[in-house]
Amino acid sequence: MQKSHKKTPKNLANLANLANLESLKNLERQFAEYIEGKRKKFSLSEIGLHSDLRELVGTDLQKSVWRELLNVPYGKVISYEDLAKRVGKPKAVRAVASAVGSNPLCIVIPCHRVLPKSSVSKLIKNATQNSLEKISVGNYSFGSELKAVLLNLELK
């Protein structure tokens, strides 16, 4: 009888970097501060990560996309097309969108700030708090409802 060797899913391998108690406590505190509106950016070093995200498991493209997501400010949104340009892959919008979707640390690496191009245009045109109700926020690994909640939190 052969043993089956299952690979650890990439997201679980990435979370192994947060396996010490101090990092987890810092992450919990930072999440609470974010939800309360007191934190605009997560401190990667406090949760055991380097700014180049070398601890995360992913392709070169994925890592470059995740690093660039860290540069999208709180309360701002960009399109997948703009993100593709920012990582030097203007013709690879689908691949960049896929890399966004494989982000192992949602909220910490703010993939929720990326929207379809048409939604970014509508949001800028109708810059009111209720304008999110009228646009498609696009896909989100944890559900479009959560993405809308996070955007509403930040766009207040």
C-alpha cells in the first residue's frame, strides 16, 4: 500500500509564517485597529513578514502583484488593468487578476482595493458613500459581500 503525499496548500504554507504567538497577537491587534478605523496599513514586520514578502509561497508574478497591492493606499481603488501596468505586465490583465485572487493574506495585502475598470470609473464619477451600491465590486476569494464591506469601511 502506497502512502499518498498531499502537498500543503500554498495559503496554509504562507500562514505557517504567522505560527508564533507574538505574530498572531500582533495580527489580531492590527485587525481590530483596522476594523475600528484606527489603522490604515498593516505592519508586516510585526506579523513576521519582510516588506518584499519573501516568506510567501507564489510565482514571481504573484509576488510582484502582492507587493504592488501594498502600495494601494487605504481608501483608494485601482483597476486590474492599472495594476497590470504597475507591475510591468500591461497585456497580462487576466494573469494579474488571477494573482490578485491567489493573495494568501487578504486585508493585510489589500486585494479588495482592486476593481473592474468600469467600476473604478463609475466610483470616481459618483464619489458618494452610497456609490458602491451601484457598481460591481468584482470577484473576491471571500465573497463579493465582504469586499463591499471592506471598501465601504475604507471609503467612508
